[in-house]
Amino acid sequence: MDMILETADLCKKFKGQIVVNNVDIHIQKNSVYGLLGPNGAGKSTILKMITGILRPTSGKIEFDGHPWSRRDLDNIGALIEAPPLYENLTAYENLKARTLALNLSESRIREVLEIVQLQNTGKKKAGQFSLGMKQRLGIALALLARPKLLILDEPANGLDPIGIWDLRELIRSFPTKGMTVILSSHILSDVELIADHIGILSNGKLGYEGEIHKNLDLERVFMDVVGNTRKES
């Protein structure tokens, strides 16, 4: 199987406390990988190590068949925590600021606005956008450089049902465009409807990794993993 990203014995400690504990994840190209776990399980910490925000304490990250380096960030787009928006600028202006910073063609702006369905927002400022629109603009910013890997950390947080449905359809479309998605969430139903594969984290440990299939009782597997790590701690 062709992997875009793999980790081996990945660890992160903060002040002696182990937050990510020997995690091995395997993410196939052109798929959606759901990283599940309760709040505080270590999901965001793993994503921050993959995006270079944090440095691993130990272990390895491989990207597209070679050891990860900061050069790989050219091929990784990410939306971690709140979208980094200028609220006094329009969607187009927000994207133009990023294209200037990355030395990208302005023609890419209209393409990504269409992908996230914000092409008709005109002169409306980002500060007036709904939460769902802000999330989609954050994803558009992450898509500008045509990444091979897109990382979305809890993207459905605070969205209404229509916003969640729109986001789900958008994420499912990315593998058909040659992009792999890592999606973190603590909401099982979100991931079950979107992901091809899942990894379940609890207490910093990866307790399960596998394919989503119709016979998988995700809630039972999730509760087993969480229950087992609580017994160990």
C-alpha cells in the first residue's frame, strides 16, 4: 500500500508528562484518515508535530517515502484550531494576502473559492461570515499551495447540521482531487461518515487502527480503547 505519512514510536513529553506515547500511524495516499479520541487524548499534539509546530521528543515521521523535513510543509496544508483570518478583509482579500506571502499565482484564488463554495461572497467581510463559512475559508487558505496532505483539526466544532453536511461533502471530494486528508475529531458519527480508515487515541496511546467497514461497531471499539487506557493509567 502506498503511504503518504507514517510515524514510528512517536512521542511527545511536556515537562516530563507523556502526551503522545509511542504512536505508529499509517496513512494511505488519496484517502481520508479519521484520528479519533476524547478531548486531551493527544490528537492535536500529533497534528502539530506533523505540521512542524511542535518537535517530537522521540520517534520518526515519514512523509511520502522519506524522513519528514521542514521542506515537506510545502506539500502539507493545515487548519488547526481557529482559521487564521483577517476579519476586516473579504474572502478574496484573505486569500490574496496568503498568495503574496507564498509567492503563488492569483489565479489559484478563484479555484479554491469555488472548491469551498465561497465564490459568491463578494465584498462581505470575513468577520460577518457564519462559523461554517469561516471554516471553509480556513480550508481554502490551506488548499492554496495544492497540498498532497490536508490536516483538519476538529473542523466541525460549533457547526450547525447544514454546515456539518456541507463540510462532510467537501472533505469527501478531496481524495478525488489527489489529496489525502487527516481529520481529527471526538465525534464518532462525523468520522464514520467521512473516513476510509481510523486511528483511535486515548491517553496518548493508539489503541486501534483499521479500515472503516459496515460491520465495524465504531462506538464499541472506541469505548473499549478508552476503557483499556483508563485501566492502565
